Amino acid sequence: MSTKAKLTLGGSILFCVGTVYGVHYLQQFEKQLMRQGIEKDDERRRKLKQREENMRELEEQQALHQELLKTQKVSKAPSSEPATDDD
């Protein structure tokens, strides 16, 4: 086999090995990106569910508060100000 043929064969082999390695690397990288996307989606769903639960609980507390205000005499309306020891 001539030197030119050997160089061509060697170059072809290197090119093929490089292509296979490159494709494998890209597949692993894309798989990792997809996994991260799934984890982000799960976290987003968890936060949304927690926010909905918090809103439901807030509404229940507000309804209970209104119900208690109807049945109990309150000398002073509640405020959002923090409690002080001056009273």
C-alpha cells in the first residue's frame, strides 16, 4: 500500500472515530438538558401547587375571620400593623 493510501485510510478512520465520538457527546449533552428541563418543570409545578394551597388556606382563614367577626364583639378592628405592648 502506498503512503498516500495509508494517509487517506488513517484520515478516514480518524474522521469516522471523531464523528462517532462527537455524536455520542451531543446525545449525552441533549439528554442532560432534557433531564434538567424535566426537573425545572417539576419544581415549577410544585411551586404552583404550593401557591394554590396557600391561596386556598388564605381564603379559608379570611372566611373564618369574617364569620368570627359576625359572632363576636370586637372593640377595635384588626389591622395589619404589628402588635405593640402600649395597649
